[in-house]
Amino acid sequence: MQETPHGDVLELPWQTELCCASPPAQHHHWGEGVDEGSAGSRRAPSDPGHPPQCLFRNSTSTLIPPQETNPSGATCWDILCRVDETWENVICDLKHRATSSDTSTPGLVTICLQRLVSQPDREVNTTHGTDSMDCVGKDSITCSIVILAVSSIVVVTANVSNTTAGPLIVLIVPPRLGKPSPPVNLTHTQTADGELVLSWSKPLPHASPVPLSYEVRYITSHNTSNPNWKHVEVTGDQWVSLTGLRSGLHYIVQIHSHHPALPHLWSDWSQPHHIYLEDVTYLPERVAASLGDSVTVHCVFNDRRVNASTAVWFLNLDRLPQSQYTAVNDRVSKITVQPSEQKLYDILRCCQPSGEKYSCNYRYATIYIKDPVIDISCVTNGDLDSMTCRWNNIQTKINFLSRVADLSCDVMEEAEAEEEVGGAVGVVREAVCVSSRSREVKSCTLQPIRVTSCYKLWMEAKTDNGTRSHPVYITPMDHVKPHPPSGLEAVSMPSGVLRLAWVPPELPLYDMQYQVRYALSTGRAHPFWQVLASQAESWAEVPDPDVCRVYNVQVRCMHINRSGTWSDWSHTLYTTPHNSRAPDQGPDFWRVFQEDPASNQTNVTLLFKHFPIVEPTYCVEGLVVQHQASGGIVTEERIGLVSSYRFEWREEVHSVTVKAQNSQGYSTRNINMTLERHPKRQCVRSFCVSRVNSSCVVLSWSLQPNSSVPCSLVVEWSGQNHQNRQGQTTVGRERWTRVPPTDQVFYLHGDFYGSEEYVFILYPVFTDGEGEPVYTKAFRGPNAGPAAYMLMMIIAFLAIVLFVTLVISQNQGWTSGSDHEKHSTFTTTHSTYRCRTLI
């Protein structure tokens, strides 16, 4: 708005009130000598000594509605000046406003419109008007004046009962209004209260400063064939709140506008704007924050069937405590969190309970973290031509970036701090990133590399905000993982030491330290490794190993100053036992029978006990079982160092010999067992067992008078799972030992529980075969306690008496017992055992 010496310069359209004191004073001297038909002869009542009695109350170029009440004791008219639709005339309408408090009769009103040829940037000259129009009336007046092409200014004056109203009004005729262009830049947002707001921009160029009026229409996309548009009118503002939209539907929105002066001349409809209301909306959906910041996110449930009070929030798949979030209203839940450490971004989800699980929309809010510290670790390969980097935070939507410079990392880091002054340091290099099956980035590899240069490494989120992690500076030569040593050799020394030697890797060319580990070869997937201390020599000695056992041996290496990474373990070396000669003798063994009546055969299980090796000059690497049937055919079967061996016995007579073997040959002193199905003579007269404690029992026996003394006795015992028939105990439960026959008392050590019943069987073995066994049952009762020791004394005394009795009573049967044990005997027809030495 401009000012002139005669009043304000205003734009059309213009609306105001003309009010005069009631009744207006009749100052005729104001108009004496003045031609009332000439607007130029009127003077504005601007004299301070004579304040005007009639005033334009609201002299602004707006379409604000007139005030609702008149000033006390005043007569008022509403006045509106505008340009007609043809843009050829300026029209002013004046209408008296009658109120209940105003009982006066309005006076004669004269409206004068004067057209000027002056331009708006020049001083308005009211004395050189080229044309004017005076209109007179009382209650209402309509006055118009033609606009010339060269004219753009109209001066409005009013006179009521010879009183001129002030101030002088100068109106600028704006450029001709036409059909406006459609609104542009349609967009929609949601507020933290869940309100959906549609906003737009008015079209350009927009000639009039007067706000436009708008109309918004919208419809779902599936109703376009039979449209039923919903309309919303908007006056003045460039936004509107859309209510009643349903989630899960696609909406089409359009807007058109018109000038208030041309209410029927609408613009075309705007380009369609599409709105899809998700079930869940996050505000904000993306936000950047620093470590330690508090971030507030709103979750809007657009599905009105869901209540925000039942919402449950998750941060990176971890449920958050309810104390961190609250319901703003029925549709909005709000949470405040702090960004995680060692991550480029956090994922926030608000879900609803669904039974024991939770139902979550696929949308989520993302918190991008500024300058997080991510632990990036790198390993340079043994060929020194590539470097693979990994990090402790596997996330998608990230870029791994690097920059290399031929500087030390200390110098490069200082130069990076001055980057804003001197520019970037080094050259950006691309890395090859390998994805895992789940499409998450697993590692990135730089190749080729400069092993003595410095690499700046960092990670960036794949977003416009460029969120990046705190950089890491690495020199590849300090992070080498060398190849493992090769050519590993092992030699078992007669002194009982295992000597190892290996060849260092060719690269890198610096001193190495080595580490050796070894374990017994048991066939297990994870052997029990023993690790030697690190050393700088490329050889080592394993002290005091069992030279007759096979060991797994491996070696690895790393830089001697412990920079970088240990290499992988070398290929496993299996050691070879040290043998300077063949074994001396084969193992001691016993047999267990299992009858199979259906096939009329007997399954024989041999139980082995290996003789201890006195001097470590040889090792037993395996066993050889030699079979000889009654037909004289001899077969051999090689087996490992096992504790048992099973075969089928079908013939009447079957001979078995077991030999020990190693790389130098076979044992020459071996035990032979001949199996026969004929009964043998009786030689054992009595057999007693007494329990001393839970780890020891005492065995005593006596032989028949005039019987030969056997070369050995075999005691076999078993627990509760024994069979009724002698010699047929369950395999795996039986235990046996060979005892000397001359003592007649033997202390047997093992696990013996007083509450359990045991079966003890005594087998006499002669040089020409096996005698008939005797068995007894013992225990299943309270612990014998001190009575067992007394029994031992009795047995010792009876042994002496027995020797005398055998001479006197050769044919008398004798049975020995006590209050604590019962003894019985039975015969067997299973086998004959012969002892002989093969030279």
C-alpha cells in the first residue's frame, strides 16, 4: 500500500464502511463556491482544526466483512468497490445499514468516482482528471466508471448532506483477472495427533494478492469408473485436514481454485495426488541422532479398530519396557529412546499383541546414528595381496568405504583432521563385499593393496543424509594372517621324546613365532589338545609321550612381535610308533560263551589283557587272531588294539591263538586256547568268597585230594545281570583275572557292593586243558564289617587243617561255609584249556 498527499493507495476489490455523526453537522461553508458535480473541486477534510464528521472506517484493500455494530449515535453505509467481470468498469455499491438503535433518516449521499491518467508510481493529481462520475442517493447507490486502457487509478470521494468523508481514497485497478492456473505441489503429512493434513501451493504467476478460494475433492481409486467425489471447501488457507480416510485404501485427491472477485471462474483441477494410508505411520519415519540423544517417535494407527494403548514397541527386534512409551490418544503411541552404540541405524517398530506373539506392520522408523564407533577388524592374507575386513554389526543398507595414502596412519589421521583446509587425503578405493545367504553383508575385501600404506576405513548408510561411522586407520602389514607352516615331520626318539620340525611360510619376510599342539589320536571329532608354549625356533620336542600311541600334531605361526593374527593350524600329522624289534609275547585272553540254540552254534567273545612293555624298544600296533579248525585249515585275521573279539564256534574242536604285531614282525610267545565240547575232570573241591569292603574280596579254594595242581586259575565274576547257566554271563558285564594256583588265597580288588549279588566262577587251567569250574554266590545283605576279617583268620587256619585232611580223607566230600555265605558247585562241558609256549 502506497501513500499520496491525498490518502492511501489501495487495490481493488475494496470494502469498507462510511459512517457519519447522526445527525451530521451542516457546515455549508465547506462547500461554498464548490461545484458539487466536479470531484476535482472537492477538498478532503484534512484540516486539523476542522475534524471530519464522516469517515471511511476501514480503508483497507481486503474483503473483510464489515463490523457488526455501528458506532454509538452514527449512521453507516457499507461500501464495496470492485472491477466487473469484463474488466471494463469499476463499480462501487453503497448500502445503508439500518439498526434498531438508529432511528434517524439517512441524508443525501453523493459518491464520486474520478478516473486519472497518472501511473501508480507518480503523485496523484486530483485537479487534472480526464473523467468522473457522480452518483446521488440515500439508502443505496450503485456507481460505475469506465476504465481506459491507459488508466489504472480511480479516486473515490463521498459527501453526506454536504459533509465530505475522509480520508481521500485512491484505488489501483489491478491487471485483469482471468482463469487461474490449478494449484501445484500437492503433498500430505500426518501430525503427532494422527491428523492427515493436505497442503499445496498457489499457482504462479498469481496477479492478485487477495487469497484464493479452493475446493478439494477426493475419491478411492477403485471408484473412478463411477465416481462419487467428496468435496471440501477451503477459503484463504493452503491446507486442509482430511478426516474419515480408511487405512489400506488408495485415494485420489485434486484441487481447483478461483479468485474471490470471480467466484464462477474456477481453475482446472490439479494433477491427481495419490494417498495410501498405511495401517501404521511413523512420525518421523527417518531421523538422525547422535549417541546420547533422546529421540521421540510417534506411531499412528490408521486402522481405527486398533487401540494405541495396547501397542508394544521393539528396537532392533528386542522388546522395549513399557515404561519407555505411552499412548497419546486412542490412535497414537509415543516412545523416547536413545540410539544404540556400534550401529549405523536403529529400527523401531510398534506392534500389537496377537496371542502369545505380536503382529507387526512391515513399515518401521529408522534412527540414523551420527559417527557411531563400529569395531572394524581387518586381516591381510598370507600372499600380501588382499585385505578382508569384518565388523561386529551386520546390517543391510550400508556401504563400506576406504581411502588409502602412502603415509603412516598417525600422519594420515592428523592430515584428515585438517581436511577442511587442505582437502581430502589419499585416494578412495572400492571394496568387493560378499553377502551371506540371508543377504546381509558378511565381509568386504580390498584387492590389490599397498601393504605399507595407511587405509582409512568407514561405513556409510545408504541414505541421503550420509550417516557414517567413526573411521578406523589400518596399515595392512600390521594385520597379516600368514599361511601355516608346511613340511611338518615327527620322529619318536627311543628316549621317549617326540621331535618335530617344519618349514616356515615364504611370506611375509619377517621373524615368526610358532605354537605346537598335540593330542592322542582317538578318532573323535574334537580331540583333547595340549598346547606347547610359543617359541621362535622351527622345531620342537614333545616330552614324555607314550611312544606306542599315535598322536595328532599341528603347528601355526604369527609375527614374532605378536602383531597380526595367528595362521590357521597346519595339516594334521599322525605320528608313527617307534619300533626297533617285534613284540615279545602276545596278549593274555579269556573267553565268554553265548549259546544260540536256533543255529546250534556258540558265539565266542575273547577278552584281551595286554602285557606291560618293560623297555620302550617296541610297540604293539595290532593283534592277529589265528584260527585252526578240526580239519587242520589255518586262517588269520588282523584286528586293532581292541579289548574284545568275537567269532562263531561250530566245530567240535577249535583252536585259537592270538599274536601281537608291529612294523617289525609278530610275537613268538603266544597263548593258545583249544575249545572242545567234551566235559573235563573235576579238580576243585571248595571255593569261598568273603567281602572285606567295597573294593576288596578274599578268594579261597581247595583242590581234590590226589589231583594235579593246575598251572593257573581264572576267576570270572559278574554282577546282577548274570545268567543261570555257568559260563554264560552277559558280555560286557563279566570281569576276569588269572591268579596263581599255589597260594589258595587271593585278594581281588574291584567294586563290590554289599547290597548286590555277585557270581564268582573259578576255572582251573592245566597244561593239557581246562578243568571243571566251580562257582558261588555272595553278598546281597548288610556289610560284613569286622566279621570278614575274622573269617580271613579262620580261612588261614582251615588251609593248614585242609592239607592234613587231604592225606587222611581222600574220598570224602567236604564243604566249607559260614553264617554269612553259602557255597555250591556245578559242572560244565564247554571247553578244555591247554597252556603251551610256541618257540
